[in-house]
Amino acid sequence: MLQPFFVMIPPAALSSPTTNACQDWPIEHALRGLCEAGYAVVPGFLPVGLLSGLRQGGLEAWEEGRFRPAGVGRGSGLQVRPRIRGDQVLWLDEAPIGGALERLRQGLELLRLAVNRALFLGLVDFEGHLAVYPPGAYYEKHLDRFRDSDLRTLSCVIYLNEAWSPGDGGELRIYLDREASSPSLDVMPQGGTLVVFLSGEFFHEVLPARRQRLAVTGWFKRRE
Ligand code: OGA
Ligand code: MN
């Protein structure tokens, strides 16, 4: 059984230089959680300028109507089921965010390489989307795996919300025991926070959001 582990980093530590080649990305905090528990929560992961660039680009794309209701399943089995998940998504490949997206990709690439070095997961690829949960939307308890494919190996969520408060709902609830409904950990979708977890190990859900909730959600895939 993986032991619960929650990485809480004091803001001062996040602004000090890191010892690896990742500059202002506190990647070692994510690695520590992943190594010890299979998941990590890293507040302040995104540099502040990048956070606002992604947020602004995401909201503009939303206003332009570029998002589509998210589906459940894939290929010919893909279905829109708002009673299971109510978010709307825009795949990063199709998002017109330019420079901010490029910087995000660079950071995620550093994370991929560091995770491969530390955990030998053999991650080769990242696929991800922007996701908007309109007020009232949620995503029921699930595992980030398709029935016919176990390539998604590391789930990765980065929140893009300003000044989220506990009354806004929309927490990510991570179930720490694969076989039981407790213990669990609720993470507020605060702008800049990164959550990573092993896709095949952790059931999770998004509780109903009371205001619009914006995130980048994606998956590192392993070699086929
Ligand atoms: C998902 C998901 C979590 C979140 O999109 O599969 O679980 O906090 N998202 O947005
Ligand atoms: Mn998920």
C-alpha cells in the first residue's frame, strides 16, 4: 500500500534556486512525493507570469467558444455524459496560447525527464487539455485509464484559478487507498498548484465547483 504523503512547501522555498537544472520549476518537490507516495501536491509550481499567461489565453479561448464538452471513454466508445463529468475541454494542440503554452511544454518536458530518471517510468509522451468546469460542474470518481489501454501512466493537473477559497468548492478529492473510500485528500484548485499521481493507482473526483474552474489536465504516457 502506498502511504499518504502531502508535500506542503513554504512559499520562501519555492522562490529560492533549485539544485537541479529546472531553474524556477520546483520539480524536485514533485519527485519526492512521487517517490515516497505515488503522488504529490506542489503549491506554487507554475511561475507566476506563466500562470497569468495561461489563464488569460485559456479564458480568451473559452470566450471564443473553442471548448467542447468532455467525453467519457475514447474512440468509437466516446460519449458526452454530463452526469458523470461536466467539464469542457480544449486540447493543448488546438489551443491558441502561443508563448505561454511553449513554456509550459518546456516545464513539462523537464518534469518528464526528471521523473524518468528518478522512477524509471519510461514516459515518452504528454497529451493534455485545458479544462473549464462551469459553476455546478463536477467529475465523478474515476481512474485515469481507458478500459483498453494502460498507456496513461502519470496524471498531471495544473490549476489556473485566481484566489480560490474553500467556499468555492471544486476540490480534487484523491483517494489514497485503491480499495477503500477513505482516507482521501482534498486539494483546492488554487492557481499555480501542480498535482501529479500515478494514473493507475489513484481514484479521484472533482467536487462540484461553485465558480468557473480552469485547469490544464494531462497525462504522460509510457512506451507501448
Ligand atoms: C481529469 C481529472 C482533475 C482536476 O480530467 O481526469 O480528474 O482536478 N481532473 O481537474
Ligand atoms: Mn481524472
